[in-house]
Amino acid sequence: MPLGGVIFDWDGVVINSASLHERSWEILATELDLPLPENHFVLGFGKRNEVIIPEILKWTQNRTKIIKWGERKEELYREIGKMEGIPILKGIRSFLQALEIEKIPCTIGTSTEKRNLSLAFDQLKIGHFFSGSVCSEDVSRGKPDPEVFLKAAKILKQLPENCVVLEDSTHGIEAAKSCKMKALGLSTTRQESELFSSGADHVVSDPTMLNISLLKSLFMD
């Protein structure tokens, strides 16, 4: 099975957005006068707001409030991103350039909103590297359900088993493996051991270690 395409998670894989997201949750909690449980950010990182608010923060089960508060949180994230800039992870731009030269198609499969991607694309000028994206608005089930990656594979016009997913979260790794994709973990937000335990085929500590030969090696029996 040859390497047919690459699916990038977004936060923690392409951009270093952890502090921006964490602060946006803190501001929202202050606005709503609601508590933030200990370790809430680690537990919720990479998950959809529709899961974080009722299940991790336990703020409400009211669907209307969940949607409203989730939208406000993302507004706060973008406000901070506009003021401070959204940093791209070191090594990602050159890796995307290498994939473009080799004509290996790429797309994005993420639990973030399209408007968040658009803001980063405007700032970083990297949108042209991707054939498309599958975001939170495009799926009904979040990771570890594989829906996001299966839709991303369709954008690439590739079979799932010919795709490599780049992920920093355990539930993202689980989602990739559940649909027979190769899973390359980045230990930017999680421990290497956690990613391997979730089924990662290989783990690197940061994107500067990514290269096409490494991706192709995942398909060698």
C-alpha cells in the first residue's frame, strides 16, 4: 500500500495554539462565573466544545447554552489570535513545502471551527498547501469516531489505508487506527507513551523530525 495522502490534525500539529485555547476557556469561565475543573484543559484538548462543556466542565446539559457558550469560546480564541498572532509549529512550513514538491496531497481533519482555520490561513499563508479541510461543523461525531478522517480521505480521493494521519491526541490516534489509517503521533501535547498506547505507528517529539521518507516507511511491512 503506497502513501497516498496526508491528513493533518490542526491544533498541536500545525499550530501551537494551546495557550490561546486555554486562556479563552479561562476568560469564558470568568464571564459566566463558572468554575474550571482541575486538568480540564488536558482532558478536553482536541475535543469538540459540545463534549467539553457538558462532560468535562460539567457546566450544563442544556443544548442551547452549550452551543452559545461554545461559540463564545471560539470568538474569544479568535480575538486573542488576532491580537497576538497564531504561531505555526517549527518545521511544519518546510514539511508542507516538501509534500507539495513531491505532489503528495494534504488535507486537514480537526475538531476546530472553519473560522479558526481561516484566521490562521490569513496570518500564516499556508492554506494553499491543503486540498481542503474537515472541521467541527462538517461532522456529527467527534474523535475517537473516525468520521472526520474518513471524510478527509474522500477529499484526498484516497482509500483510508493509503493515508497517514498526523495527530497529537490519543483520541485522534484511536480514530485514525479504527479506520485502518497509519497514525503518526506528535508528542507536542501528550506523552509519547500515551500516543503509543493509543495505537500510534510511530511518534516524533516535534514537526522538525517529519519527512517524507518517514511517512513512506510506515507502509513497509
